[in-house]
Amino acid sequence: MSLIGSLLHFVLEVYFWIIIVQVAVSWLIAFGVINTGNPQARNLLGLLDKATEPVFKPLRKYVPPIGGIDITPIIIILGIFVLQNIIARVFS
């Protein structure tokens, strides 16, 4: 794979892990493990929101929560896998 293809693949992989961390943190907040009153927790939430909301927000207009569960991260992760597959085929 060329340098550009490898770089794009790496960026998508990093974004995948950012989404996984954001989902895990949201679950920890929902179960009361992380206190959002803590300034460090608020900083982490703000950072994760700044990284994920630009991608999640447009998709949330079309995909409502199912049973109170936001499935937007699942759709974005599937999209990342598709993009990585396309990049691997194009740049190989």
C-alpha cells in the first residue's frame, strides 16, 4: 500500500478507537462509574465530543435512537471498515 493509503488507513483506525473510547465513557457515565462533576472527566468528555460530534450529528438527523440506544457509532464504525477496505483495494 502506498504512503497515502497507509496514512488514510491509520487515520481511520485512530478515529475508530476514539469512537470506541467515547462509547465506553458514555456507558461508564450512564452506570455512574464516572462522575461528570469531576473537571478531568468533563475535559475528557469535551475532547471526545469535539472529535465525534461533527460526524455523529448529521447522521443523527436520519437515524433515531432505537429503544433509547444511539446506534450512530455502530453505523460510523461500519462506514470506517468499508472505507478501509476501499482504501486497501485502491492503494494496493
